[in-house]
Amino acid sequence: MKIIDKSGKRVDGKASSSDIKKKLKEEDPIIRNAVKDENIEEFSPMDPPDAYDKEKTTVKGVDVDNLDKALDHFIQEHNEMAPIIDKFDEALNRFKEMEYQLDQETNDIFNEFFVYFDSHIMPHNRKEERHLFPALHNSLIAAGEHGEDNLTSVDLMEDDHVKFIQLATLSFNFLGLAARLPDNHSRFLVLDIAYHNSRELIELLKLHVFREDNTLFPLAQKYMDPKDLAAILEKL
């Protein structure tokens, strides 16, 4: 039994828990060395920065409404994707609200999206990887726009392309698997996984397109040689 007097101190000569906490607060090296920079903007976990804030993604000195024709080619393909992605997004929301009961309309929209993904989005990504990304990556390194190990924003976009394939494959395969399961509980669990993978795919697609249109392509406009852009346009 701990013996504590009215002041909160132990009468047996040992430090009480309140004394220990107070001393730790005063001497904790982590707290002591945590010096804040008043010029750094802080964000709360409940109020994170907006990933779609155009002001924070603007490339200085570049008019995003007047990019090179080669870059505009990719933007136009993004614009064609938007309604298909939005339609799939709405169908996913309806699918969730119906507790994963798949009606004919939702099924048709799902099929339309995955066919479009394979026949349009994948070829679009391959064109970027083959024609634009290598030259842009070198231009960014030459301009000093890179991190450690010469990583540039191109590497991030290429990583997104890999994630697209992974998430689309998981979503499609789990939707197909669920249709073959006789047990309702198992089918629900598999459809729940398919839904969340599809949800992640949609969010990543939208953010990826935004970052390319508002940051990556303007960087290409700023740092790439016009002759390289003209050569890319010929290949496209």
C-alpha cells in the first residue's frame, strides 16, 4: 500500500507518481528538444491540407491553360476519362448503399469501367511512360528538381501507374470471385474488399490526373526543350 500525505508526497521518502510525471515533463529530452519553427504552417489531423488545392500546386511562370500541344494531348485524354471515372464512382456509392446487392445497371457500369480501364487508361499510361516520362525525368534532374537518389515527380507518377494495375486487378477479381460464392456471409466479405479496393482506385485516379494536369505537365512546359516536346507530339 502506498502511503501519501495530504500534499500528494509519499511519506516513506520515495517519489510519488505525480512527482515523477512532473519531473519527466521538465526533463524529457524529446519535449525539451522539440523546438517549433514559427514560420512552418501546421495542420491538424482533423483538418488536413487539401490535396486538390491548385494554389499549392501551381508552377510559377507557367500558364496551365496554354501548354504545348504534346502535353495538351495527354490532358485531353484525361478529360475523356473523367465521365467514365465519375460514373463508376457513383455506381460504387449506390452499390455500397444497397449493401452490395448487384443489380443489372450497376453491373453494366462496372463492366464498362473495367473494359475502359484496359482499353484506354492502360494505353494512356503506357504512352506517358514511353514518350514523356524519360525525357521529363532527365530535364527535371538537369534543372535540380529532384530529391535524394535523383527521384523526381516522374517516379511518383510511375508508382501510381503500378498501383492502378494492382487495385484494378484486385477489384475485378474479387467482384468475379464473389459471384461464385454460395455462402452469403463470405460473398459479403469479398464484395466489401472489392468495394474498398475500387474506392481506393477511384481516389488515386482522380488525384493522379489532378497532379499531372496541374503540376507535372506544367513542369514539363517549364523545363523541357521545345524540340523534345515536338518530337513527342510526332510519336503520339
